[in-house]
Amino acid sequence: LLGVQLPADAALLVALGTVTARAPYRSAWAAALVAVAGAVLAAARWAPEGRFPASAAAMTAAVAASALLGANARIRRAARAERLARLELDRDERERRAVEEERARIARELHDSVTHGLSVVVALADALGHARPADACAVTARIAQTGRQALTDMRRALGLLQDTGPDAGPHTGPGDDRRSPPGIGQLRALCEQMEAAGLVTRLRVDGEAARVPAAAQLTVHRLVQESLTNALRHAPQGSRAEVRVSCAPGAVTVEVTDDGRAAGTGRPGSAGSGRGLTGMRERAAAFGGVLEAGPRPGGGWRVFVRLDPGGAP
């Protein structure tokens, strides 16, 4: 075309497209202007007589097309880089939220296990001061057993930190029960422990507990444990408590009642902000449940929640 070899023209256009796609904006504009000026000069030098306007327009259009293709590639690359940056920010935010949720979960586990264990130990120690010599050994054994169980629960909660770490591996050592969190099947032992501490407790479980997922069973166990611990701490000696757990195909309901003191006598309010009650609400919310806690009309305290075992995030 116009006495200029086509390979040379193509090479110039490719070079221009590369410059506009990758060079800084100022250099890209300068290269485009130089290319346009070169096209006009080439048309003036080699265009046949009377064909200068058409030749200049054709060569300028080729230069503009090459520059536009390069600019389009620049814009796509910038958009892709921005999209990747947003994805990385979203991933970092999700990881940060996951870490915070994991910390909150471990904090709830530690609070529940330590508070329950210490409350039972204190109650048993108080009972030991009034126990007959023949019963003192049994009470002391109960204190030791409760302390060991509290340590086991604490090791299980702390083991979650290792299980979620980058070097986490299977735990197969003897006595390692971090893979077996307590569930509905352990509620009987929990009620017996509370009875030994002075809170007469009845348990009723309806439905097939084995069909409830392990995570939901742990939540049920912790809700009952915290409710009974509060009753033990705030209800007077000789109070009675009743635990009812109903396992239906689509829901699990938990109700814990006692005949101890009602509101205004040291029990946390139904809208209270105590760490224990807050943790119970968070556990219930994880399974789509809303915790109801408050004084009973006839005296005492009631905790009720309905969980959706399949509604966990």
C-alpha cells in the first residue's frame, strides 16, 4: 500500500497497540500522536496524485484502530486487576469473620465448661462442710470427678485451636476425646452431677436423639448445662429443676424449669447481658432458635428454645 511494505506497516501497528496497552498514559498518547503524524506524512509522500485525502484517512483509521485495541486491552486488564483485588478483600474479610466466630465459639465453650465445673465444685464444697463423716468421702470423690471433667472439657475446647491450625492432624492418642463433644446422651450424667451438688433434677427426653446432628446435640447439652448451673447458683438449697428435650424430625425443643427464686432476687433477667445468657442466645441463634428466659408465673425460672438442627450456617 502506497509503496510501503505490508509487514512493516503491520509491525508498526502491533507496536502501537502494545504501547497503548502497557505503557503509561502519557507515553501511549505520545505514541498515538506520532503514529498519526507519520501516517499523514506517509500519505503525503507516497499517495498517488489526487488520492491524498483518502490515503491519509485510511492510514489514520488503521492507526486509530490499533490504538483503540490497545486501550481496550488496558481497560480490560485494569478491570480484571480491580476484580481480583475485590475478591482478595472479600476473602480476607470472610477469613477475618471466620476467625472472630471461631474465637467466640471457643470462648463460649470455655465459659460454659469452667463456669459449670466451678459452680458444682463450690456447691459440693459447701455441702462437704455439713456432710456426715460417712458421706464426706463420697462428696470428696464427686468434687474430684467434677474437677477432672471440667479439665477434660477445657482441653477439648482448647484442642479446637489446634484442630483448626495449619498443622492440625488427626488425634489418635489414648484418652483424647476432643472428637467426642458431649450431647443429649450425656444429659443424664449432667443431671446426676447437679443432684449431687444439691439441685434435684428430673430429665425427660422424647424422640430419637440419635438422629440429631452432633453440633446440635452439643448446643442442647450446653444450653441445659448453663441453665442448670444458673439454677444451682441462684436457687435456694433444696430447689428442684426439670429438663425436657423433645427431638422431632424438623426441630429440637429444650425447656429447663426450676422452682427457685424469681426475678429481682439475683437471677439474670430475660433480657440480661450476662456472659452466660449471651452465650446461650448465640448458641440458639446458630440453629435458628430464639431463647426465652424469664421468671415463671408461679415462681421459679424457665428457659425455653426451639432449634432447627438443619439450619446451622
